[in-house]
Amino acid sequence: MSHAEINTIAVSWRDYLELCKPNVVALMLLTSLIGMLLATDQAVPMTVLIFGNLGIALCAGSAAAVNHIVDRHVDDKMARTLNRPLAQGRLKTEYAVIFALITGITGMAILLVFTNVLTAWLTLASLVGYAFIYTMFLKRATPQNIVIGGLAGAAPPLLGWTAVTGEIHHNALLLVLIIFAWTPPHFWALAVHRKDEYAKAKIPMLPVTHGEYYTKINILLYTLLLIVVTTMPYLTGMFGWLYLVSSLLLGLGFLYWAVVMLRSKGGNSGMKTFQYSIVYLMVLFAVMLVDHYFIATVTYIPSA
């Protein structure tokens, strides 16, 4: 095989991988994995741990591929998405459709065989919510698109939880609520930074339809709401003091950047807030895991 042929194959694989939005899926898998670990004080069965996350990842990748397919005609108008494989014509649309179908069906099959029906159906609902309801309709219909459509992206910790327990628990719904409240300030910060590009693509994001200042006020208000919501798992007894202190400190950091955005005119405050929001969520869920096992360890009294 020639060097050119090898390079062509490598590029093709990278393009298919990019269809799955691997960075986004990785964050979703982190929350689904932690959802699994929080669902029990025992070891998570290896089949559930591996195949549950694999099935969720494949379905999430399928939804992301549909997003690429639907948005291929506007992606070339935005710097952030200009180099996507469909926007650049490196992949044919029909190949992307086949890829989305294969990954979605495979993911569902894995969940049905190795986890349970509830997780499979909830994952399918999440896929449909993001790939079709949000991408095909809400994204172009209302500036509240990310608020309404954010529920689909908030599902992974619930999916991880149900993969282990086979039931919907109120603690798992609290995790969903946290991501649901996190999504608007997270995404609107990026939307402010990319406002001109969204306007060019004729996508009615909040800063395009209502202006930057109005969006920044909403980011601040949602950040305050997020701080309140993140205290709820402590108030219900799900987590202890370690989580409470950490969530408040992380929330104050988010609030700081929301205020910086509100007071700034131009600059990179939107992108910095967006970047902090990703770190915020990753650290918050990591702290949940530490608190869960820390509390379990210090409260465990060996039998005589």
C-alpha cells in the first residue's frame, strides 16, 4: 500500500471520528460513567461499565453525525465549523448518513443486550431529542433553542445510573437538572463570542435576536440558578460537606466569569467563560465521585 493510500485512509478515519464530536462525547461519557459509579456503593459490573458506556457513546456519536449532516450548509459560514468534513466536502453526505445509522443501531443493540431496556429507550429519546428535535427544528425556530434542547444533552448521568440500577431515581434526576441548568450559560457564552457567525448563518441564537447585553444578563441569572441547583444534592443528603464546599467555590468561579462578561465590551471574555464552564462541569462531577467514596469510607465501621 502506497504512502498516499495510507494517508487517505487516515484522513478518512479522522473525518468519521470528527462526525462524532469526540470532545463533546467524551464529556458526556465522563458524566455517564460517574452516574454509574454514584448509583451504587458496590462495584459496577464490568459488562455494564464497558458496554453501557460504549452504547451511550455510539448513540451520542450518531446524534452528532446527524447534526453534521443537517448543518452542513451553514457550517461553512462559521469559523468554528468551517473545516468539518461535510462542510469541506471531504465526506459524501450519503456516507455520513450510513455512518450515523450504523453507529446508532449498533449503540442501541449493545444497550439492549448488555444493559437494560430502560437505558436503551432513554438513550434513544436523548438521540432523537438532540439530532432531530433540537438540530432540525429548535435550533432554527427559537432563541430559547439551547434551553429547551438542553435536556437531551443533560441525560448521560441518568443513562449511566439506569444502566446500573434499571430504574429512574430522584438523585439521578438531580444530576440531570444540574447539567440542564449549566447548559444555557455554557453555550450562550460561546454564542456571544461567535455572535457574528451565527448571524451570518441565520441561526437565531439569543445574542443575535436579543443582543449581547441581554444574553449576558441571562448568563448571570442562569449561573445564579446553577449555584442554587448544585446545592440540592447536599440538601437531599446525596453528598456531604466536601461536595457542598467544592460546588460553591466552583459556582463562585462561574459567577466571576459571568460578571466579567457582563462588564466587558468585546474581547475574549465569552470564550474564557465557555472554557471555564467545561472545566467547571468536569471538576464538579469528579468531586461528586470523591465525595461519594470519601463519605462511604469514613462512615464505614468494620464489624467486630
